[in-house]
Amino acid sequence: MTINRHFEIIYLLLDRKVITAKEFADHFEVSTRTIYRDMDVLSGAGIPIYANKGRGGGISLLEGYSFNASMLTNDEQEDILVGLQTLAATNFPNTDIILEKVARLFKKETGNWIDVDFSPWGSGKKKKQLFTLLRDAIIQKSVIQFRYFNSQGEQTLREVEPFQLIFKENAWYLSGYCLWRKNYRFFKISRMAQVSVLDQTVTMSPITNSLKEAEIKAGESSIPIEIKVSSQGAYRIYDEFDAHMISKNADGSYTVSTNLPIGTWLDSYLMSFGTLIEEVHPVLLRERLVKKLDELKSNLEKS
């Protein structure tokens, strides 16, 4: 958020020449003291920004100053725009606004070469607010609290020192140090609810391989499974599994060999294939599915 504000201060001054600290404070919904701190940061970064007191005074850039886009080659400018477009495609908040402003400074058209939306229908505003809260907590090194639902549907109250937002396999995750588990963990953002920022400061150091460690821990409860799916299920097999996990059988069916964590999530996932599934191994997993189907049959017969 601070970087966005610094960038917009320069952008507005290039456009309007003189703006008072109060106007900036009202625009960004911060204090004038914050605006003057921003000026110090920008000045320290080599931006010729200054303030004039008195009637008609305000904050300005040195006369004749302009953003020197020529310090970047045309290819570098294009790479920056492509990077911002790619980030915008993952629904990261405010990226489209930054993209538009950078494109204007570079005097380039952004185009619409990619349009991807990973969010559920109707979740845009709520998801954006959550992203902003998490991002600010990470930047300000504040502890957060939230209710978390695991893959078994169990709900726990967590307090976490947040470190990083991670996009992996079409989903966003938060990596951080869980004060309840006393260890590094990562949390699927779509399973987080009632998120709030606490008046506590992060004390642990982030680790660069936090996601890898979390994946290893998740892998400890995984088991090797094998499922045989009819030829009509090819569209799902190739959508949801890597090619090296798939073998095509002589009768046109497919066999998938992989490792997945056993539990309620896996039961529900395999049941979602319906009659497309012809075989399931190991026996333990097959028995779990049969039991679930019997329970479903019993519930439906009672209704």
C-alpha cells in the first residue's frame, strides 16, 4: 500500500504540478504527517520533491522533472507491463490500477492479452478486502487471527505471524508461523474466515522454503493410490493429473497412479467421479468409499 501511494504521489504531481499536503492526506485517507514522511522517502530515493509554504504553496516536483522512461529499454518496459498483466490475471488487488499508470508513463497501450479469473462467482469484493488485509499485515509485521477449516472440515482458531502470499496450482495460500502449532505452516486463503489483525508484532523470521516444508508435512499423511477411470472420464483425468501419472489401458480406460492425503477430502473427490470410476486401490480406500456410499444411500432413503 505504501509503495502504491508513493507511486501515485509522483503520478499526481506530474499531472497537477502543485498539491497541498492536506489534499494528499484527504485523497489517501492518511494524516498529513504520513504525507511528509512519504516526501522524505521519495527525496531519499532521488525524486526532486519539495514543499512551498504560504498562499498558493504546496508540494511540487522540481520544474522540468519528468519520469525518465528512457533508462529502461523498450523490451524492459514491455516485460514490466507483461509482468503486471500476469499478476493482475491472478486477481491480486490494485494491480490493474498500477498497470494503467505505468502504461501511461511508458506511453504504451496495455492491451488485453490475458484474462483469467480464479475467484468464485460473487466473491470479488470480499476477496479483495481479504487480500488487502493480509498484505498490510505482512508489510506491517502484524500477527493475524482467523478461523481455519481443514480438509476434514474441522474448524480451529489460529494466530499466525504472516510472511508471504503464495499462488500455487490455481489457489492462493498464506505462509506463516502458527503460534498454536508452534511451527511454520501454510493456509489456503479460501478456507480462512473472520480474519482480523492483532496488536502483536511478528517475532519469528520467515524461511524461504516454508512452502516446501509444509508440502513435506502434508505428504507425510499421503498414501499411494491407483484409480481406474472409464474412457468417458478422459477430460477430467487430463485436466487434474500430470501426464506421467496417467496410463491408457487397452480397453480405452485410464489408470492414474499418484499420492494423495487420505481423509474426507479424498473421499469426496473420488466420489465426484461418480460412475466414471471402475476400480480403486488400496482396499482401505475402497472400503472407505463403500461406507460413504452406504451412508449416503441410507440418508436418501430416510428423506
